[in-house]
Amino acid sequence: MKRTTTLLILGLLISGGTSSHLRAEVVPQSAPVVKMATAPNAAVIYWQAFYAIPNLTEEQKKVLEAAISSDTAPVSDQLKPIFAQYRIALHEMQRARQVTPCDWQLDMSAGPELLLPHVQKLRELSRVSLLRARQRFAERENDAAIDDVLATLKMARDCASSPLLISILVNASIEKAAIDLLARQLPTLTKDQRDRLEKELALLPPTVTVATAMQWEGEIFGTWLKRKLEAEIRQQGNSPSIEKLFAALCLSMGVPCNLDPKPEDRQGQRRAELIKTLSMADIDAQIKQLSDDFNTLSQIASLPIDQRKAKVDAFEKSIEAATQLKDKADLRHCLSSRALPSLGNVISREEQVYIRRQLLEQALRVLREGENSLTPIDGKMVRYQKMAHGFELHLSSSSGDVILKVGTEG
């Protein structure tokens, strides 16, 4: 009986029967409102690309690494199924190329504990994108290859939208690889393709300078250290040990501080005795000195390129000397000696990528107007050298000679 009644009710509902107590009231509803993001953000699209990065087999990884390790070796057909697995990731990368703002939403308050999970993903995807561009150039799919390189350059620049030295270094590495690949292919492009490339390159977003990054990192590090110090004081309670506070700060930066060295360790004994003389004011002064030293490095990085190297060398020598901890003056720079980056390497990379960008622009102009169209870069003349199937552009700089090979030698 229950089954019969249930079937009857279902039948009435389905057929739209007239029994008012069984008929559901139909309430007109408007179409659901789908809220779209009001502010586009390329970083969100990049994360979709990163999520789509495939898990390759060990054999596929070997094939990929072997191809990436050589800039000029022919691209094997074994790579095509691998590129197919990266299809969605590379598609999302192209989508991100069309979006200008890029905010990685980094927790800058984390100081040196800041998580940068996007950096390694970005490097991996850039290598695959440039490798696919090489394959496309080899198969004369030049327009598609140009798109791959431009998307890679855009992603590299977006990496360096964060005011962090590691982001600047990653951008420099990716840009060098992308520019070198483009330069080798420039002679094979049509005039229209080179014109498009020139226009697209001019639209790439700017990158944060080393000077700006140094200011940010100084502020981030100083604020983080103050929080660490306050937390350690709370943990120790009343009458905290200054020696232990100092050791805790050092340890938080990944540098153990031995307060009880062995008797035969004379240098360690001297340092331990020196640390015992510290006051809370001395620790505060060390944190302030760290901030001042970051500002000094920022000012040096703001100087004209040819004036920076001597200043950097002198500053880094003074910091290196302070690591000996001979006296209390050296102790003032103790945190700086542990936290400051090697600015010489960073500004050298910044200078070289700046020059390489300029050389690429000049290479496009040479192909359009001839070698007499070359112009100086920061007052230094660019040297032209003919090759069998192209030419080289040379520029001597404070960070070494920069050479851009346009075309091939043989």
C-alpha cells in the first residue's frame, strides 16, 4: 500500500496533477549572478599554469634535461609527447601574458622565512616554454615560437615584480636564455615578424631595481628581527640573558652562535667574551646598523653602472673584516655580516641583463638599417663582428664583456 501511494504522489508531481496540496509552487527566479574578478592578476593565472605542470616519468625527465642542457642541439621528436603534456600549462602561461598586473601576494612580514613556492615552478615552466620555442623555430613555426619566447619574457618580468633580490636574479637568468634564443633566430624572421617582436618587447612590464629591492629587504629584515627579539624576551621572562638573546637572533638567521667554545678554540673564546659585554642597547644598535647597511647598499645600487663596482668592493671588504669580531665595533656589524647579500653578484647580473636587452634592440635595428645604425650604450660603443650566418654584438662593461650572437657561426 505504501509503495502504491508513493508512486501515485510521484506521478501527480511529474504530470503536474491538479491536486493543489501536492503541486509545488513555482517561484520565478532570476539568472544567478556570477561575480568576476574586478582586478585581473597574472599571478592567479600563473598558478593555474603551475597546477597543470605534469608529473613526468623518469625517462621523460632525462629526455627533457638532455635537451635543455644544450642550447643549439637539434630538438628530438621524443619531446613532442612531453610538450603535449605541458599543453594546458603553456596555454595558461600565454593567457597570463595578456594580463599586466602581477601580484604574488607574498607575506613580506615573514622576513627570511618568506615562502616563494612560485619561483621554482616559474623556472621549470620557462625552460619548457623556451624548449618548445626552439622546436617551433626549427619547424619554421616562427610566429608560434615568438609567442612562446614573449610569454617567457613576460613571466620572467612578472617574477621580478616582487622587490626581492632572488626574484631579480631569477628574472635575469630567464631573460638571458630567452634573449639568446631570440637572437640566434632573428635572421630567419621576416620583416613583419621582427617588427612585431620589436613592438611586443617594448610592451613588457618593467622590473624592480636592485636599489629598490635592497630598501625593501632592509625594512623586511629589520622588522622581522625586532619581532624575533621581542618574542625571545617574552619567552625568557624577567631579566633575560643578553647573551642568549643574541644567540637566539643569530640562530634565527641560520647561524649558530657558540657561547661555550672549547678551551683550545682561542678565537671562539675571544668571541664569547666579547658577546658577554653586550647590552640590550648594543643589540638594538646592531639591528639599526643592519638597516643602515641595507640603505647604504641601496644607495650604491642607485649609482651609475660604471661607479658601482668600486663602492661595492670597498663596502663588502669592510663587512668581511667585521666578521673577525676583534672588538665591539666589529660586533656592531655582526648581524649585517650574516644577513647582507653579496651585492656585487646581484648588480653584475642586473647590469648584464640591462645590456643584453639593449643589444637585442640594436640587433633588430642592424637587421633593418645596417651596422652603421649601432649607437653607444651608456657612453660605450657597441662592437660589430661578422659571422658566417649572422653577426655578434660586443660591449665591455664593469661586470665583464657581454656578447650577443645574432644568427649562427656555421
